[in-house]
Amino acid sequence: MYYKPFVQFFIGKRSYMELKPEKSVPARHDHQNCIDTALQEAERVLEDKGARMTGIRRLVLQYIWRNHCAVKAYDILGFLGDRKGSAKPPTVYRALQFLQDHGLVHRLESLNAYIGCPYPAENHNGQFLICNDCGTVKEFTTPEILRAVDIAADTQGFEVSHQTHEVLGRCQDCREQGNGLD
Ligand SMILES: [Zn+2]
Ligand SMILES: [Zn+2]
Ligand SMILES: [Zn+2]
């Protein structure tokens, strides 16, 4: 039985979805499990949408999930270049666009980089906590933020087409390490 990590509720004509905040991922954990889960989810989401996971798309997604930090396109190009000999930039950008279009990755505007989405089955706006020290990115969704943006946009007669919220700072692990004796 697939566990859906969200509740959806309705306010007026708009619907907001609350994703459970991504569990704090400890620096040391079974990351292979994160990768396996993400790839399984991706297969499931694509199958539901009648889309296909090709070799290159899987490799790109796998590389993006290599850890919990955002990945630049040129890092992916370097990785695929090493692996496949000749990964052309358009191939990588097409794969990234596909993964983005199907909600499997998000693009972080402030870093010009990509992060895997832990909730690919759910249509949502990305909200992210980005650590300036270690680069870890955590996704969350707080409906109150979306409501506040809606109110502000309505007041201005502005139609929102897309929004991501990127919050920069220092993660718990880095803060705790910073409080150590060294
Ligand atoms: Zn992990
Ligand atoms: Zn997401
Ligand atoms: Zn950190």
C-alpha cells in the first residue's frame, strides 16, 4: 500500500496541499534507500502518466539523487561524459526538462541547479530550505505561504503562473557541528 505523505484541503475556490515536511535527513543514513525509493516512485509516476523512463533520464535522475544537495547541469554533463563518452548538452537539458515536466525534479532558481523531489506524485509548488554551508536542500510545503502569496497577488490583480520559495540559511547538522569544540 502506497503511503501518501500529504493532506489536501480547500479554502474558497483554491486548493492547497500540505506535504509533510521532509524528515530531517541525518548526514549518515542509508542513502541507497533514498535513491531506490526515488527511482521506484519515478517509474510509478511515469507509468501513470504514460511516459517512458529512458536510460539517459534514469541516469540523470540517479545522479541528481546522489545526495541531498542541488546539482548543476554541467556536473551532470561531466558525469555522463565520463560514463557514456559523449553526452551532448542538448541531451542532458532535454532529460532535465522531461524530469522537471513530470515533477521528478525541481529547478532551484537561486542556485541554477536541480534537486530530486520526494513527492513526485503530488502536484505542488516547491518550497525549499537550502543550507549555505553544506548545500543540503530540504523540501517542504506550508499552505499559509501559498495563501499569503495568493492574497498579495489578488490585491495586485496579478495572476500567478509559477512560484518556488527558496530559503537560504544553515541546516541543523551544520549548526550542531559549528557548536562543537573544534
Ligand atoms: Zn538520503
Ligand atoms: Zn517537490
Ligand atoms: Zn548544512
